Amino acid sequence: MSFWGQLNLMDPASPMQGEMLLFHDHAMVLLVGIFTFVGFLGVKLTFNKFTSRNILEAQQLETIWTIVPALTLIWLALPSLRLLYLLDEQNNSGIILKSTAHQWYWSYEVPMSENVSFDSYMIPESDLKTGDYRLLEVDNRATLPFQMETTVITTSADVLHAFALPSMGVKMDAVPGRLNSMSMFIEKPGVYYGQCSEICGANHSFMPIVVEAISLTDFVKYLETAE
């Protein structure tokens, strides 16, 4: 969860989000370096008194300013491609959460238990309790075990939506008539918030996602209670 005055991204709760933060830092080092170099050159060229009106070509300089940007792009592309392939990996996990988007709420199912199927609506501001988050709390949270591989499957019953959990590094489109899936590994217990990330209509901002991570023992009890 993010807080007021927080300058950095949210703390990662999955290995994939941790990798994304590392790539963010990697890219920022490159961007800050380029900004500093260009700023330095801009200041130097502004205040120097040299002129180059008679120089028609500078092959050595052109070679340098072609090779150096190419190397910086490679430095950025290699970890980016690695991260993209990691995101596409699918694990054979026994825990599956199916999420169906509606205008404007989410429906959840756990296929391993026939009776775990429910709708999740946002709690109105008038019904919030002390400590609850405005526009983020729901009446029924999706419950999953932590420290276990989980596959999240999403689809839509009407228009385009998007299932997004920033702390998990999960964001995928919910498309009518199609199933999209991503692997998720929750590292620690807690309550994790997300929102629909595709403009889907008038109440697009009122269909939050809440996942509660509990221990495997408690998750088994939760399934038994539902049955």
C-alpha cells in the first residue's frame, strides 16, 4: 500500500514486482546519466566562445555519437527482454483464482472448490469503518495462500476491463470471450489492493480489487468452511 508523501513505488510483495523495481532503478541510472551529460554539454556550449562554421564533417565524432547511444540502448534492452520473458512464464500451480469483470464489480471463483464463488463490490464511503481505505475496500475479498504459486485467470462478461495488482506486478486485460492468465507468487501475508486499469464505463473507478494473503493452513480451513 502506498502512503502520502511516498516518492518511490510500492514495496514489492512478489519476486516479479521486485524484478520490476530493479529494472526501474536500472533505467533511472541510465536516464539520470543522459540528463546530466546533456545538461553539462548544454551549459558548456552556451558559455564557450568557439565556433565551427567552417567544419563540414566530423566522421570520428559521428561514429562516437552513433555507437554510444547504441550501447546504451543495448544496456537497457537486455534486462527488459529478460523481464518480459519472466512475465510470460506460466507455472503449473494447484491454486487457481478466476476473476470475471463486470460493469462494475468483480466475480471470483476458486475452481478447486465448487462452493467458493462470490461477487466483490466496492464498499460505499458512507459504510466505511475507521482505518478503511476510500474507493478501495470491498465487501468480499479474494483469499489466497502466500508462499505458493498461484495462477490468476481473468475474463470479462461485458466490455474490456483490466485486472491490476501493483504490489504483485500483475496487470492483464479482461477480454470478453477470452481467458488471460498470469502466475503470481505472494511472498508475505497481508491485504493487497488494486483497481481496474482499463476505462470501462461511468463507474470504472469504483471496482477495486482486494486480495488477502493468508497461510496455507488457514486457506484450507477457508475452503472447508465455504464447503
